[in-house]
Amino acid sequence: MHKAKTKISALYILIDVVLIAFSTCLPYILRYNKLTFLDCLTLPLIWQKLNLPSFPLHSFVFLFWGIIAILILNNYNLYTTDREMSIPREIMLVFKSVLFSSIPTASAVFFFKIVIFSRLIFGQAAILMFITLSLWRAIKRLLVRYLISHGYNNFNALIIGAGKIGKVLADEISKSSYLGLRVVGFLDDHKQGCINGYKILGRISDLERIVRQKFVDEVLITIPGERKKIVEVINQSKPLNISVKVVPDQFDSSVNVLKNYHIGFVPLLEYSVKEIHGTELLAKRISDITLSALGLLFLSPLFALLAILIKLDSKGSVFYVSKRIGKKGKPFDFYKFRTMVVDAEKMLAQLRDKNETDGPIFKMKNDPRITRIGRFLRRYSLDELPQLWNVLKGNMSIVGPRPPIPQEVKNYKEGQLKRLEIKPGITGLWQIRGRSDASFHRLIRWDIWYIRNWSLWLDLKIILKTIPAVLKGKGAY
């Protein structure tokens, strides 16, 4: 295994060396030579015919730059395939590597007064280096994820603890095929049977036997409060040569940022609450205004068509306006295309006993109040489009928690009120992970996780995943 990882790292470094050489030399060559596209493809053949002024000096600068870049890339662990790392995260690390390697290189050029070195060449080389190093890593990661999702080099994982955290972890692993983890089962001292379709294979003391029987590669400990047992599992795992990961103590609390550092030789974990900076909120608001304005502009013909179909299908207004609770508990008028018959609210009392979800919300697959066109609109979430106006007004965001009704909020427990800390959204984790099929408590958990882990990158990923989720029409009613 170690030799295989070494070979992969060496291959990654070799690819980076080639790309860095290409990215730095191409702008330099084009600066002093007028080449056609065909010439660029045959550079090795026409190398001696090129005009290359001060080539040794340029080569030295490029070599210095490349070595620093590779050292920084290695410092960010970009010569391994970390399965948990997202593509945007990896691209951001590449950006930092190019930036931080460019600064000392530019400083050296200035300090040693290498006046023949063009700033245009330097700028073009930096941009090209970032593009090529990012592009090949994105392609590599997509290829690796495809292979892993089809069973290549997957790992068997054993979960210690079949409680609430263990169930959530198993559920998340099943949704993250790109990790290449296959849950073989649970070990638990207090439960038997099956959890989420996985068997409880025995007690925690059976660890060594189960690891050998099931060829376990990784142990995931989800009993954060039982420190003595955690130490026992870690000690048992050492001679078995398997990886051990532990869910931190504060997993279920409002603390969501975890850092590790040392004071002397003593390792420490720091728990803190992530706070959204004002500039991040401003960036989110600017993106909301831009996307909602463009959406209202380009979708206006579709709005007109849907309005006509709604009027032809049943009596009543085109739009349905209701009160929803927004950020910090502030109520606002919430807009949707009407999908139910007139007086649908009055019919609700007769249907309460047919509610098909938990918590203070009402969901029913074959709701008799929904019109024919309304069922189509709900299936593809077209009824949600008028909420772009809510976003433009500032009541909502493109991405955020599901907007609750006032009656629902009255029945919230204290911890559930956290989802009202930010603006509700047209889409969110609830939209891409189940829509109406998800339970109320799962919706709450997703919303709180989103608030704790919010970033513009996360919003972008949710928006991109919303499109296929909506087109499939699954879980919407």
C-alpha cells in the first residue's frame, strides 16, 4: 500500500512538473515569436528555430518558481487523493499555491533586478499555471470518483455505536459513494438486530473478531461520551493495522468549528462557533439579487404560460399568498403559483388525521385539494418560481432553510428555532435530499447543518444539485 501511494504521488508530481513547465514557457515563447496553432502543436520539432532571448535566465526563474509551487502544493497534501476533499476546495488550494509561490518569485525578480523579465509573461504564466493545475485535478478527481462509485479500491467500514449519531453517519456514507466506504455493520453493547439495513454484528468487545471476519479497513467511533471505551477501541485497533476515526464530543451541540493544535507536546482540540462575516452576507445578498432578477426576466414567458394554464384549469387566483416566518421570526408574504382548489385551507381540518409526516407540518401524497395542473407544478417545483420575487425583496434567499408557516413555528422546540437565524430559501438541502419525502426532524437537522457550515461554495453546490433533483420529480407532492 505504501509503495502504491508513493508511486501515485510521484506520478502527480511528474504531471505538475510538465504542466508548470508548459505554463511558464508558453507565454515566454509566444512573447518573442509569432506562431500559428500548428506551430504550437509542434514546438519540440521547431525548438531550435525559435527566438529565445535570455533563455538561461528565464529558465532559472521558471525553475525557482516551479520548485516553490511544488513544495507548497505538497504542503497542502495535493499529491494524494483525499476522497473527502471537494473539487472547489482543491481548486482553492491550487490558487493559494500559485499565489504564494508567485510572491517570492516576483520578489526575487525585483530584488536581483532582472529587468529583462516581462511582467506580462509573469502574469500570463501565473494564470495559465492556475488553470492547468486546477483543470487536471478536477478531471482526475471526477475520474477517481467514477471508479470508486463503481467499486474500485473501496474500503470496509465498521461503525462503533448504533445510536443516533451512528445512524446518521451510516446514512451519510450511503449517500456519498465517492468516498468508497462500505458499511459492514455496527458494534453496540446495548442493541441487537438491524439499524438502517445494517446488522449489529456484536458487542464492542468483539472488535478483533469482526475486523478479521469482515476484512474491516476503517473503524468509525460514534460514542463520543464514552471515553474509556474509545481508548479501548483505539488500543485494540493498533495491532490490527486499521484506521480509526472518532466523532467529536460536541457533534450535536451548537459548536461547529473544530481545530487541533499543540501547546508544547500536548495536543488540544478547540471548539468554537462559526460566525458569518458581514462581507460574506453582502456577497450572498448580491448573488441573490443578481440571480432572482435574471430569473424573473428570463422566465417571464414561462410565468405567463403557467398563469394561463392555472386559470383554465380551475377557479381562483393565479398566485397563492400566505404568511411564512423568515429570519429572526419576522413574518412575510410568501408567493407561489396556486396548486390547490379555492378554500383548500378550510378543508385541512378534515384531512389532519391523514397526515403522512411527523412534526408540526402537514404532508399527504394524494391530497384531494390539489388541482390537475397543480400536481404537475408541484412535481417539478414550478409552483415555487414566484418566490424569486421574495428573494428580490429580501424576504428570502436562493438557498436556505425551508420557509415555515406560523403555526409550525409555534410548536418548535428551543433547539429547532436555530433554523430561523438566517433567511429561508427557495432551495436547500431539503430540496436535493428528499423534498416532501423527508421527515420533519430530518429537515430540521439538515437546516441546522446548513447554517453551521454555510459558504458560497456550499450554496453553489446546492443550486447545481437542485436542477437534476427537480427534473427527476422524485419526492414532490
